Amino acid sequence: MIFIDSNIPMYLVGGAHPHQAESQVLVERLAAAGQQLVTDAEVLQEILHRYTAIGRRNKIGPAFQVLLDIVDDVFAVEKADVLRAAEIAQHLASFSARDALHIAVMERHGVQSVLSFDADFDRWPGLKRIGGI
């Protein structure tokens, strides 16, 4: 099972960027290999927040659609996840609240790999990041 981070669908629907082609290739390879791809509701919220904040509301629908087309499941965020995220954020202060929440959700579901260009995930023990350096 591989967790899809918010930057993947945003690169897929965004303007020209070096990570755009790599995102497409990685998603296609993982899907072709039969990998189960998952995400959480916070990823959808991140997309909503980011595109609203930068005045690109027209990108919300396409980013949601590409994400929902590639994942097999969207995990809910539960109270226990938020409490665990608080522990994670206190453990490594430089982890963002959102990354800590994703890690908590991944832990609860036994997900050990994340497709992301966010190198912060490299610092979490037992988590393997797939994506550019």
C-alpha cells in the first residue's frame, strides 16, 4: 500500500514543472504494478486550502479528480490520528502538522511507503518515500 501525498495530484494538474512528468511516470508505474494507492481526507483538504489561498480555485476540481481516479481508498482522519499527530509533531518539531497527521494515518493503516516530493518524510523511521530527491 502506498500513500499519495498532496503534491502529486497538484503537480499532475499544475503548470509546467520538473516534477510533473516524474509524477505521471511514477503513478503509472505503481498502477501498472498493481500497487494499492491510498490517501487521506487531509490531502483533499490541503489541495482545497492551497488552491483557495493562491486564487486558483479552478484547479480544485481537476486536482480532486486526478487524485480520486488514482487512489483505491481515502482514509478518514480520526481523533486518534490527530492525537498521534500531536505526539509526532512534538517528537520532531520540524515536522509540519499536516505531515504528522499523514504519518499518523499511515501508521494506523499499516502504510509504509509514501509517494511524495516532500523529503521531510525521509526522516520518519520505517517510512519509505518514493519520489524525487
